[in-house]
Amino acid sequence: MVQGYSKLQIRLHWAVVVLVALQLIFHEGMSNAYAAGMKVGNLTFSTPVILHFIFGTTITALMLWRLMMRQERGVPPAPEGEPKQFQLAGKLAHVAFYVVLLLLPVTGAVAWGGANQGAANVHEILKFILLALIAAHIGAALIHQFVWKTDLLDRMRTPDPDA
């Protein structure tokens, strides 16, 4: 049984964190470009659009890589001391992260490539779902660290020595 995450799994996790943060921070440029393009009927590629596309594509590739790593290597079990209902919530939250982070680029591509406002609306809704998941993820990590004292944060800082 896997006792911790590998160095690669940890690096992929933090790379996705940084790229998602950049997407959220610089989202306004993409949003403005989309709104302006839809208004005039011509979506054009600007620096914010290109960067949003590159970061989104990179996140997709890294998430697929993470899924392959998860399938190949597995993940450590829930820490001792975590209540069963929270173990289930954690598993569901991780599934939701993968689903949302893989659907975001699809809806974004459909919105931009097809000038599809419905897909753009779904993309925005998914962004808010992602923000809620991030908040829950951070909150859960803090509860683990400071309430249940499971040292969960160490799993995303220190690789499994056997990996």
C-alpha cells in the first residue's frame, strides 16, 4: 500500500495550483476579450486569450497526467483520525476537482471556438464551483492540520521515501 505521494505527484499538484491561480487572477482579460468579441461578432486572439488558452491546455495535460499517476501508483489512504464521513467527502471532492478541471477547458474551447454563449455560461459556473472546491480543500487541509492533527499537509510537502 502507498504510504505517501511521490515527488512527481507532489510537483504535479503544486504546478496545477499555480496555473489555476494564474487563470483565476488573470481571468478578467479573457472575459473582457470574449465579451468584446461577442459584441462585435469577431473573437480575436490577444495576449490574455493566448495565455488563458496555454495555461488551460497545460492544466488539462497535467490533470490527465495526475490521473494516470493516480491509476498507476495509487494514493495514500486517508489519515488515521479522519472521520468516515469526511473520508467520503474527501473522495467526492477529489473526483469533483478532476471533473471540473477537465470540463473547464472543454467548455472554454466550445465557448471560444463556437462563439457559444451557453458554453461560456457553463464555463463561468464551473469557475465558481472550482472556487468553492478550492475553499473546501484548503479548509479541510487546515482542519486536518490544526484540529485533527493528522499532519496531512506534510503529504503534499514531503515525498514518500519509497516512491
